[in-house]
Amino acid sequence: MKKTTYIIFCILGLALSVTSCLKSYVAEFDQSSAERMEQFLSEIKDMLISEQYGWRMEYYVGNEEGEKGGFNIGLKFGENIGEELQDTVRVLSEEDPTAPSTSRYILRSDSGPVLAFDTFNPILHKYGTPSSDFYEGQGGDYEFFITGYDKETKSISLKGKRNGKICKMFPLTEPMQTYIDRIYDHSQNFYISTFDGFIGDKKVTGEIDVTNHQFIAYEMEEYGKDPKTGEPLYDIAETRTASYILSDNGIQFYEPLEVFGEKLEAMEFNFDMAKTDTTLNVPSKSIKWKAHIPIDWLPYSFYIGDYILSYENGSINISLVQEEDKKTLRVKGISSSFDLICKYDIKTGRIGLRYQSVRKPGTNDSIIDEDHLIVVLLPWALSDGSGGLWMNSNCGMDAVLKLSTNLVTGEVDIEKSLEKPTFVWTDAGLTRTFITTSFLLYYYDTDDTAESPYYGQADKYSFTRGNNQLAYLKQLVKK
């Protein structure tokens, strides 16, 4: 009891001494708190605009609807118009190095110093703006508390006002475009499906969600031996998940990833074009894991070209044309009156058709009929008898490479598979209760007073050599 009382008195005494010290320290300030805040924000602004090449931001997003990991963003503050320096910021993201965007920024006091991007910017507001698919957004921020800065390294620490994610900023030592182009190129090679290896004698396996920048590692536990080979048999004992961001030579974790007691802060990525020796490494800990890439994975550039698209009642000669974002391809020849967009998934190396508004030829403008009726491509569950339609941007069909096998070994012969590439259309697997087999041109009613958003079949529009239906898609054959 005496010991406990002594500790409490010591703590109380310490608290009182600290309080009195703080009071005397505050009394010595020559400026008011508002003046000190103004000076602090002025120093931050000087830092932001003084960097020749601008800044790189480790921009982390995510909320209860799903973690998204981090993305590298370039920021160049200030723009000279005449003799005046404007409070503008030019932004470029690793997600699309061809699409810079300029908006305004502000430094203000709001329960602390805040850096806010207060006018709409398609890059900085992408993950924070609500949409039909994400009614609370995707956990992005465009207002940040400034939690600290280092004058020597010139680094600035930020904390998202809504999602609470820590986002750090560092001065760039090269032009912003050069930096973002390099990180983008790195992202185009970082398409690992799974990995496996050891920490000491303990087995680790895992997978990587390259779309949402999530790293999942499984601590494996041996439970027996294979009776035929004598090889160990494993099961998952623990699952470890971490958000990551791409770095120049690999990935960096938002928080250390602890696997079998080892804390990993980053991993180096060694990419092999032949896909035979791609690895994830931590040299300082003698960790080297084998990275696996899907055997039918194909690069975006492979899909550019001419094809025959076949369905139940015929076929259409089409061309897949590169789009600037290098994440989509334009489907030309599908109709004389409109184009479609094919999505490319870097994780699977596949392309697919999804629910979408159809485009005017050569543009990104949707076809609108009677002012508010948008012509859309609807996924269609024709085979189950219901004829159900599904309006969701993730719903549709993928073109899956038809693989050839070696007649002697029975193994997949990828070279033979690519001699005359043939892709089979399969459901994208969004929901088990809705299996897409076909597509239909339909009107979507944007009028809020309409009883239903579904207006009816768009009979005025048709596919080449057909009507407004693509019933039972079969194959896509590259010429």
C-alpha cells in the first residue's frame, strides 16, 4: 500500500511540475497562438513552393468498405501568372502518368494546421468523392492535418482528417513527370499473383492484390507428410495483411508486416521477363521468396490488334485500340454508330467487357437519346431462363486465353497457345446468382422522377451484322 501511494504521489508531483513549467514557458512567448499558427503555416508554404521539382506524396486511402493501400502522387505547388504566384497545385498520379490535373490548395487553421485541396481535383478527390458504387467514397482524403515537418530532410507528415491515414511528403530530386513515369513502369511489371518461401525453416505463402495494394502473407503449419512422396503437408496457421505502396526497387509497407516474428518494413522486387525467377527479397534478413505470375498472364500491349468476335448468331470483325490510360482498350468496328470500352486487369492479365455507357465513335461522350436516356451495354443472364439484367460496373465477361498442352508431357505449352491466340468468353464472377452469358443494348433513365431506371431495349442501335443483342458470346480470335 505504501509503495502504491508513493508512486501516485510521484506521478502527481511530476504532472504538477510539468504543468508549472508549461505555464512559465507559455508566458515567455512574444506572440499569440494565432500569430504562431500564421507563422507556422507561412513556413510550410515557403517549403511547398520553394522546391524546384515539387513533392512526392505517399497517399494512403481506405475505409470500412475496403483498404486500398498507397499510391505515389507528384505535387508541384505555385503557378506564376504575370507577376503573381497563385495558390495552385499541379498533380500527377502513378495510376495514369498521362493525365496531370491542376487545382487550388489552401493552408489554414482548423483545430490545428491543415493543408486542404479545396477545389475539385480528379486525382486527389477520386477516392474521397461518393459515387453510385461507393456512397461514402473509398476512404480518400483531400484535407490533411499537418502533424510535423523536418527542416533538415524537408519531409512533411500529414494525417487525413476523415480516414486518419498518415501520408508523408518528400521533396523530389528530379522532374515530377520523370519520377511518376518510372513508378508507373514499375507498376506495370508488378503483377504477382502468389508467392511462397521460408523464414528460416518456417514456410510462408501468400498473395498480392495489385489493384488495391494489399499484401497477404500466410504463416503455414506442418500437419503431416504426403504418404507417397514424404513431402511435408501444410495448412494456414495465421494470416497477416498489410497495405503497401510501390517504391523504386520494390514495395514499402504502411506498417511493419510481422511474419513468424520477423518485422518487414519493405521488400525488394526482382522482375524476370521470362517469369521463371521473379522474387521478393529482404536482403538484410536473408529472406527470398519465389513470386508467381499467372501462366496465361498477358501484357496490355499484347491485346492491341484485329480480332474476330463470335457469338451465337454470327461474328464481327473488330479492332482493339490503345487508350491513353493503358487500362482500357477501345473496341472499334463493333458498330458504325458507337464504340465500346474493354477493361484490362493487370492482376490477371486479361481483358473483359463490363456494364458501361456506350460511346460516340472516337470520343468519351456517352450516347444520349431523348435528353436523359443513356444507351448502356447491360450484362445479360440469358442462359438461366430468367433473362435477368445487371447494372454494375464490375459485372460482365472476361476473355480467357485458351491454353494448349504438350502432348508428351501434358504441361501447358504457352508458346503454342499464342501462335494463334483464341480467347473464350467467361462470366467475370461478380455474383454466383447472376451468370453473364450475353449483352444487350438498353436505355438507362437518368431522370430522378422515373419509376424505374430501366427504360427498355435500345432498338435504334445495333451491333455490326446484327441487332441490339450479343447473345451467347463464344470466342475472340486474334488475326
